[in-house]
Amino acid sequence: MNNTPLVSLRHVGVSYDGKPALTDIDLEIRANDFIGIVGPNGGGKTTLVKAILGLVPHTGEIRLDDSLRTAAGRIGYLPQQNNIDPAFPILTEEVIASGLQSGRRLMGRIRPEERRRIAELMETAGITRLRGQAVGTLSGGEMQRVLLCRALISDPALLILDEPSNFVDPRFEHELYELLRRLSRRMAIVMVSHNRSITADYADRLYYVDHTISPYPPTPRP
């Protein structure tokens, strides 16, 4: 069995304008891991995610397994804030389709199997009723579900979520975590969350990030 980590971080650091945001980060992410990342606001949780995704410059080493660079094994990402202009005339299915490896395509050019996959994901996320709807009409929680479908459309080997329960109602928050638990059987998941207790209930491993990283809860001293 291949025991190579999907992602390996060694002595990773990130600075903004000369001020350290992360220092000496060591972390391994393996297949089927469900890792929770908690910590204070401004502690570097989102910066850590961006470093893994290659969105910010860093020191140290971040190594990605080759499986994450293939069409079938890309990284799915649900950011904390979306950058979709609600005034832009785009439909929910088109947003989800934009997560396909080939990039955003118009619905008329999507293959039948991709249409079926979009429909399945929308049903899983409980948003079938939103098919054909413009994103500008969606609530924050509805938009978050659409973006989760976009992160999953390519069936990634690694799914990274930054505060996925933002803007969602408590009922769907529970459904979301149960969905993530099921997804972790076939992909690795890294989830940033402000809710330590709920995250601890679902994650296999929990880390505390406050400019550096440590297991959470910390191991008691002898």
C-alpha cells in the first residue's frame, strides 16, 4: 500500500510585509485523513490553507503527491469568502461546473455524465430546487452549498474547506458535517473551523494554529 503523504509540510513559514504569519509549520496529510484546524482569528489558519494551495509565497518545503496533479485527483477548495459577483448573470449549475478540471464551461457544452454529476451533488447538498436559478438570488447558506458542490465536482483526492459552516443554518451545519464524514472515506479532508467542539467530534486529528501549529488539545506535561 502506498504510504506516501498527499501533502507534506516541513518548516514552512509565511510572512506579510516582513511580519511572520506562520512559523516552522510541520504537517502531513494522508489519504482519508480528516484534519481539523482551529485557533484564534488572525492566527494564520487561512494562511496555512493558502500556503498548501500555493496561493501565497512561503519558506520551507511543501510537497504535493503526484496524484494531486492529475485530472482525477485535484484539490477541491471551499474558501471562506467567495468572489462571485452576485450581479453576474450565472446560474447555479454553471458555478458548480466551473470546478471541472477543464475550467468553467457553459451548460450547453457540458457532457451528459457531467450534468448527471452536477444533479447528484445538488441533491446531496439539498439544493435541487435551486437548479436553473441565478446566483444573485441565493441566500448566503444556499451559495455556500453551491460552492461546496463546485469543490466536489472533480471528485478530488483532497478537499480543503475554510469555515464551511459560515452563513448556513444549524440544521444544514449538522448535515454538512455528516456529509463530510462520509466523504472522508474516499478523500482526505482539511477543515478550518472556529467551532472546536463540533470539529473535534468529526475530525480524526485536530490541530491548533496560532502562528505555529500544535496538536489540540495539547498533550499534558508529565
